[in-house]
Amino acid sequence: MTSTCWRALGASILAASLITGAAHAQTEDAKSFPSRPMRIVVPAAPGGVNDILARLVGQKMSETFGQPVVIENKPGAATILGAETVARSAPDGYTMLIAPTATMAINPAVYSKLSYSPQKDFTPISAVATYPYVLTASKVVPAKTVQDLIDFAKANPDKSNAGGASVTFQLLAELFKAKTGAPILYIPYKGANDANLALIAGQLTVSFLDVGPATPNIKAGTITALAVTSPQRLASLPDVPTMAESGLKDMTVESWAGLFVPAATPAPIVKKLQDEVMRIVRLPDFQEKLKAQELKPLGNSSADFGAMLAKDIALWADVARTANVKVD
């Protein structure tokens, strides 16, 4: 059989499986759902925020529903690969995606050709948790506050730069530039560890970092924490002010991680999954595990999560457009 025939056959099988899954979703009673194993696709490697949350939620769902919940890591292409997998899955509630703001709001803002639409190809279930970032400076920079950094950057534009391992950190830096007028050049890095080492070595002036990985270096004194992007100060960094306390009220930014299912998943099944997530995030043991990671449990309705998504899509599209950040 030729490669063309094999591709045609594969496409036919995929189409048939989607049709079968959709038909099963329409006929399955939400009261009996789920009647077989489920899976949560994580569009990133094991060990990150989304992976941790997927495993915690999956365990609780399995206990409630009496069915295994398999966690499937599909990293690659800035989380696009995992999102594509779920977008093309049967809309029956058995395949879920746990996705961060980057996948659903930032990717659409920067990728000229994105293979999925967050609002057309998915139905939101519930946001599981939110998490902030911390603005840090190299020790070679004489900055103890956000204003110190702004003053330094304006006085030394040739020595002011920011770096990170993903476009999320680039847009955070661009938003900071737009709000402060600080002339900071962004330098992309292949990995978070490379960016962190550059900051410690003084090759980078400043960087927005995830709080968890940054905290050990902050407490060791190898980098300086200037502000956190959360609405309130963090328990793990109680002496670090918020952006609002530092005079930048418009820099209160928290990312989220939430669950999605393919579009056309029946509303009663979406409601059942939504209610289960909202129950899980209120469990004391679940909240304790999130607290240790500086993750704030949320748990909202599908409609409210959809409104959050729409707001963030508009926000990051505006930031990317203003800064002319595009990925072909």
C-alpha cells in the first residue's frame, strides 16, 4: 500500500473514532459517567506545575468516580502538541487537557499559525489553581526595589536586559517595559536553568521567574527578589512586596492552570466534571499540597473560567501586538 493510501486510511480511522466517540458521548447518561478509564493530558514534561496538579486532581477524581485516571505527558512545541491531541479527541469527557495560561491565552497571541483555537476547539471545565511570578534582579545591579531597577535601566539602557525560557516570560518583560518605560532588551534562552544561571552570573539584568524554582536562590542571596506579581505577599517570601505595593498596580499578574475538554462535549458531562473539580479544590489535604508550591486553589464554573480565558486572551494579544512579538 502506498504512503498516500496509508495516510488516507489513517484519516478514515481517526474520523470514524471521533464519530463513534461523539455518538457515545451523546448517548451516555451523565449519571453513569464515567464508565471506563479517563485520561488527563499534560502538555509538558513531568514535574512542572501542570503535571503536579494533574496528578493531584486525577487521584481525587479516581477515588470519586471509581475509574482509573491516567496522566499522559505530551510535551513539545511550546505545549502545542498536547493541546492538539485533546482538541482532536472524541468529545465524550474521557480525555481532558490540563493547560496553563501560556497554552490557551499566550500562544494565540504570538503564534501566527496555531493549530488549535482555545475558544472553538475546547470547552473549559474549571480553573484548578493560580500562581504568580517574582521579578528578580542580578546581584551586579544596584537595585533593591522596583523603582531602583527602573532608574538603573533608564540610566544604563545598554546594560539592561531580561531573559527567560518561554514566550510567557518575554511578554511579562514587555508588559513591564510598557508600564514603566524601562528600556530592557529581552534575550530568549532554551531552558529555565540556562536563564537562571545567566541571571546569577550577571549576564542578565533582570528576569521574571516562577516562584518555586526561584525561592532557593533568593534565600541564598544569589539573586535579588524585587516584587511578586500576586495580589498579596507570599508566605514563602514575606519580605518581598507586591507589584502594586511597588507602585505598579497594573502589573498584578497571575497565571492559571485549568482543565479543558474537546468542544461539543455534552453539557451534563462538563457540569459533572466541573462540580468534581470544585469539590476537589476545597479539600483541606489538596489545599495543603498546593500551599507548599505557592499555588492558590481556585475552582470555578465552566462559564466563569471561560470568561477568565477571554479576558486573558485579550490582555496578552494586546501586549504581543504592542511589543510586536510574533512567532512564525
